[in-house]
Amino acid sequence: MAKQVTRSAFLPLGGQCECGYRAFPIEVSEISCEGCWVEGAGDWEEAYDFLHLTIDERIEINGKVTSLDGRRAWVHFFGELHPAVVRGLAGVA
């Protein structure tokens, strides 16, 4: 298993979430190879089994909400981001 690289020390990244029939802007934080926290403008309606994220207008990945915390949700990716991609995102701030 690859060493987990996180982006927790940096400002959140912008993004877009598409789930159900909704699409809305999000902020992405604490990104790792396996998942990330996303925050929307309001509370999450449910823990979606499938959603599509666009992160920083350049990374697109599908995932599933596995934890809810008000406006924040932990999204576990279907598949993984390469550690070099996570490190590259960490350089954007």
C-alpha cells in the first residue's frame, strides 16, 4: 500500500460535486490517495452511494460518501489517486 499523502496543511481546493440530480460547488480538503473531505454550502441530505467529483478543474473521480458531519462529508474514492497526483494538488494553494 502506498504511503498516504495528505493535503491537510494547505488551503482547500475548489471543486464540483454531482450526485443524484444535483450539482453544486464544494471545497475539497485533507485529500489522500483513497479519499477526501468535501464541504458544501449546506448540510448533506444523505450519504450518497455514488457521486462524481471534479477537483481543482483537473481531476475527475467517482466515489461514495462514507461519513457525514454537517456540511462536511468524507468521500471514499472508487479506485485511488496516484500519490504523485496528491502531491501535485498539495502544490496548488
